[in-house]
Amino acid sequence: MIKEWATVVAWHNGIATVHMGAKTACNGCSAYHACGGYTLNNLGSKDTHAVTIVSSMPLKPGQRIELGTKENSLIGATLLVYVMPLLGLLLLAGLSQSLFHSDMAAVYGALLGGSGGFIIAKSISLKVGNLAAFQPIILRVVFPSDVLRVEKEN
């Protein structure tokens, strides 16, 4: 199970909107300035990601929750996003090369196949993305600050 902490932004009729901060894998060692991973992380978005999840438990804005996603669903989504365009690219490039015996035909076939692979991956993800196996689940809920009371002893 892959776990991630999120902050509740809104909850209405069993649907919660949560924000998760973008994580980076770097800044952990002393050589991060010379690392390619650090440079790539700085190129990406630093914003939060909004996700809607089903929650039968009423949640309050500002409340922290721990979400979990099954590894298999993440691996399946990753394979879909990476393999479908690559498979389309290779198949149409090879088919175009064998039919037209031209390198330019192979290039055009590769572009068409890669684009078609992305379109197919997108349509498949829209169909299977709503299945329960691909949805995050709430693992833990941290009580909001107005529920907890801390008393100091004098």
C-alpha cells in the first residue's frame, strides 16, 4: 500500500476534496546540487494536487487524513501510460517501414503510432479510472484541532 498524507479542503454529501503537496525525492544528501534528480525535481510543479475521494465519515476543512493506494493499481497505470504509446510507436513505425520502404514513412508512422498510443491510453484510463481498485482509500483520520483539547498544568 502506498500512503500519502492529505489535507481536507471540503466535504459535501460523502465526497471529500483533499489537497496533497507535491513531493520531491531529493535534498536528502550533501551532493544534491550536482544531482540530475534534484534538477529534474526543480523543473516540476511545486503546487498541490486536488483529489476527490468518497468518505462516509464527515470531514472538516483543515483536517489531515492518510490516503492509501494499492501498488498494483499504480503499476498498472504506469504501464498503461508508458507502454501503450511506446507500443503504438514501434508497431506503426515498423508497419510503415515495411509497407512503404522509406525512413520518412517510418518517422511519420512512429509519430502517428505514439500519438495514437497516448489517445488509447487516455481512453482506457477514463474507463478504468473510476473502478474501486484505482481509487485511494482513507487509512487514518487525524482529529481536527477543535476536537482535541490540550491543558497545561501549572
